[in-house]
Amino acid sequence: MNKQVLVGPSRRALLALPLLLHLPTAWSGQAGTVEVWKGAGCGCCGDWVSHLKANGLAVVVHDGGNIAARRRLGINEEFASCHTALLDGYAIEGHVPVSAIRRLLSERPRAIGLAVPGMPLGSPGMDGPAYQGRKQPYEVLLLTADGRSSVYASIR
């Protein structure tokens, strides 16, 4: 008698599934690579990428495509900024500080991701010499799939 054994997906395939579906994965203290879509000539976007790298994050940059990325990731236009990113299944829109990103990856809330709408002075990438030390308070918003947002962090 010939017996057939049914074999399920491998452990590796199961671990890769959240990446393929852009779902949050467990965070072991090291974040994956941040994929960033930005305008080709945007200086503040480049400065935000430098902020990520200076804080130990690996980054892959795409010049262009941030509007399409924002739509694909489910971010409403009211939360828009000049660049969009994806990290470990979470969307990151705008000048979000690494401290908020690390908190997000640690807490793993059910959410699309984080956003800092607009381009507030003093936020990472909007804090270079050209801004002459000017700062304004801003909020980092947690975005949920139902289109809502809540204040995740207040920066004063």
C-alpha cells in the first residue's frame, strides 16, 4: 500500500508570509529595511532618510512614487506629506521621528502606521541649518484601517 504524506508550508514560508502581505511581524529589537518613496530632488526627504540611517535603520530609497505608495498603503490624503515609507508592515508618512517608529514596532498596534501630516519645522528632516533652529509643535498620528487617527505622540 502506497501512503501519501501531506506536507504543509515550510516554517520559512510561514515566517515570510507577513512580509508578502505587508502585515506587521514580531519585532526582536532590530527593525527591517525601511523602503522610502520620495521626490527626486527633495532635500527634506533626504534629510529624513539621513535621520533614519543615523539611528541605525537600513533604508532603500525610491525617487518618485510616493503618491502611489500612499494610496497603495491606505493612507488618506489628509495625512499626506512629502514622502511615504514602509517598514515591517507599517506605513510611515512624513517626518516621523525614529523614537515613534521604534515605539510602534515595539507595541505592534493594529494600525496602518504613523503619520506626521505636512512638514512641521523642527521635525526630523525639517530641522537642518536652512530652518535656522525654528521649531513648531506637532503630533505623530496613529492611522487605523477605518480611516481614523489618534495622537500617538505630541512633540513640543
